[in-house]
Amino acid sequence: MQENLQNNQSSNPPFEWEIEENFLDTRMLFMAFCMLFGTLVLFFPKVYLANNIYYLSKEIATLHTNKEILDEENKKLRRELEDITFQFVVRDNLP
């Protein structure tokens, strides 16, 4: 009987100790949240800046493409204007 009681007593404390060990105390939980918040504070600006740089470069590429298109259109219009002025000058000089 005493052996059974001793066995029960010796088996109970480790079991209780294991249960208490598995639970997070408030200090550890607070530290985990602080680490998570610190990580977010450190990496949020990098992510924000990287996204802004990406979208700005995308907009710059679009504007550069539009500029090239407008330059080509300007060249075409100048050639047409030159042709028209040449024709006008030639027609004025004809009797």
C-alpha cells in the first residue's frame, strides 16, 4: 500500500511540472510580442520604401516610353511641316 502511495506521489509531481512548463507565462508572452513588434518596426520602412521605389520606377518607365513616342511624333510633324513649307515656297516661285 505504501509502495502504491509512493508511486502515485512520485508520478504526480513530474506530471504537474510538465503541465506548468508547457504554459507560457505573461513575461515570455510579453517578450514575444515585443520582439514581433520590434521586427515589424525594423522591416516595415524597408518594405514600404521598396514598394515605393518599384512603383516610381514603373511610372518613370511609362513616362520615358511616352516621351519617346512624342519625340518620334514631333520628328514626323517637323518633316511634314518642312515638306509643306517646301511645297509652298516652290509654288510661290512658279510663274
